[in-house]
Amino acid sequence: MTEAKPPPRKKTAGKEPRLRHLMRQLGPGIITGAADDDPSGIATYSQIGAQFGYQLGWTVVLTTPLMAAVQEISARMGRVTGAGLGAAMSRGVPRWLTVAIVLLLIVANIFNLGADLSAMAAAAKLLFGGAENVYAVLIAIFCAACEIYFAYRRYVLILKWLTLALFAYVALVVVVHPPLREALAGAFIPTVGLNRDSLTALVAVLGTTISPYLFFWQAAEEAEDEQGEADSRPLREHRKDAKVEFKRIRLDTYTGMIFSNSIALSIMLGTAATLHAAGKTDIQSAADAAQALAPIAGGFASVIFSVGIIGTGLLAVPVLAGSAAYAVGEAFSWRVGLHYTALEARLFYGFIALATAVGTLIVFTPLNPMKALFWSAVINGAVAAPMIGIMVMLGSSTKIMGKLVLSWPLRVMGGLTALLMAAATLGMLVL
């Protein structure tokens, strides 16, 4: 039976403790940032660390402010309009373009879901033994059931706790002790070869850290959170709260993106110090990296890596399925939102279940999970640049945002990010 959703929270008098206040400020941004380091992302960062050593650490440092700016744009749009990006696109861009982007997002997310579930199942097999396919089905059912049947605020609390799983990769760096000088040089001195492998790695980092599904998710969750406020109107209709809300969004988003990319850098450093140093440069999946660590860095390092894969996957799978459901639901004017019960938003929750099921089926096909991940990255790269451009355009429109349009710094950062994504993807295809 569907659990009843709680009523909107009321503002309480008195001053709450500082730490509790800080934790309440962190929500969509910290969850989005953690979901970015999904098992597919872990595989990408592991491959780059194993293949290139410390050379490309600077890529995640470079993308941090760009990623934060784009996610802040999406968060502001969700809070100001009271709806997700699909709804904003339906109002501000041609119908055919909205449908095309949503369809590409769905395909990319399903490939990504398949790759993530495969990596989680392989990690579970490493830890507990058993059949990978069984683990994949059980994990998929668990993630979909939690997203569909848990009350929104309880579900968000679960997602917040799951972000702690990523600290496993900080522990990995502590265990393997990468050389400080080489690590710092790789993180802050840009070097990239003008060859296909290097540009592919750069595009992989960009596509992993700046992914369209994250835009849709954070915007939708800001709109969801608005529903739980004492004044549930879109921010454009009660502008007096804008300064406070934008400050919170910035804190939440920048904390989440810095956390996300710090974990990405930790994975690169950990695999560079172990796999690359040992000459093992051909890593096909996150589970391969976990398995390869055991004889090089010890069983404890392998366990840490595997636990991180499962923990972050439990966070990322619902975000991938949910962001696709928000996008298609808003584009086609369904009732969408995790604050609704399953009966109230049948199509929305049905699509979450369908996307998760189709992603699970990929595990049972001959398609290599890394091929699924590759095509997901290609599609994300193709969609991200125009999607960011559309977000900047819509966020600058008084028709969409009222008087709370994007600031010029955010517009400039968004434009630069779109150009970088387009240039990197074009460079990889040309070479």
C-alpha cells in the first residue's frame, strides 16, 4: 500500500542548531553531486587514472566551477518557475526540439542505468559471491520500490545518507598514499595530447560530470521542495524570498559539486597510484578496478572500492530513472512529482518502473556494459551543449522567470560551458 505523504512543514520559531540548519540547507545539490559519481562515473575515472596516471586530474578541477554554474542555473529555474526543465522547454522552445532532447535523454539514461546495474551486480558478486543477474534484478526492484512507495521527505533523507558511501574513495586515497607532488601537479597543471585517446578521455570527464540528467533532476527537486514550504507558490510569485533562496541554492549546489569532483579526483588518484603504477592500464569496468586492486593494494582497498560502487549506485539509479520520468512527464503534461502517491501520478511512477526495468534488461543482453556506457556518454555529450544553451536562453527570459532572470555571470559561465562541451565533442569526432 502506498505510504501517505506528509503535509507541508511549518516554519517553527526559535533558532535551530547551526549544524542542523546547515544540513537542512543541503538537499537537491548535494544529492545531485553525489549521484554524478555513479558506478559508470567511477568506471570512467578509474579508466582515466589507470591509463593516464596523474596527468588528467586537472580535468575535474577545471569542470568544478562550470558544473556548479550549470547546476545553479537548473536549480534556480526549478525554484523560480515551480516546475522542472521539461515544463520550461514546453513553454519556450519548439515542440519538436523538446521531444528530441527528451527522447535522447531517455535513451542515454537507460544505457546508463544498464551500465550502473551491471557494475553494482559485479561488485556485489565480488563481496558476497552468487549470480550477477540475480543481484541486478534485486537491486533494480529495491531502487524502484523505494522511489515509488516511500514518502518524499523520507526518501530524500535516505538519498542524503547514501551520499556518505562516496567517502569510501577518500578512504582509498588514505590507504594507497599517492605521491603528493605528482598528484598536485596532475590536478593543477593542464596537459592534454592532441590525439584521440586524450580527447576521448576529456570528453568522458566532461560528459560524466556535466550530464543532462543532472540538470533535469536538480530543477525538479527544487520544484518539489517548493511544494513543502509554507508558501508553496513558485518563487517568481513571491520574490521577497528570492535572496534567501538563491543563497541557499548556491551553498547547496557548490557544496554538492565540490564534493562530487573531490570524490572523482580521489578515484583518479587512487587508481593512478595503484593500477597505473603497476602497469595495469586496461580497465573495462568499475568492478574490474575493484578486482584489480586486491593483489596490488590489498583486499581492504578492493572492499572499499566495491562498497562505494554499490552505495553510490543505490543513489544514482533512482536519479537516472526519476530524471527521465520528470522530463517525459513534463514534456507531455503528466502529473509529476515524488510528493504524489503512486495512484495520483500513475504515468510518472509507471515510467520510473519502466525505465528501471528496461535498464535491467540490458544486463541480460550481449551488449557489453562499457559499450552501453560509451553510447550513453556520446548521447550525453551531444545533448549537453544545446541543452545548456537552451537553459541559459530560458533562464534569461522574463516570460519564464519573471523578474528573477539569471545574472550575467551565470549566463557567461553557462555559455562557456556549452562551447567547451561542443568543442571537445567535435574534436573527438574529427580525430
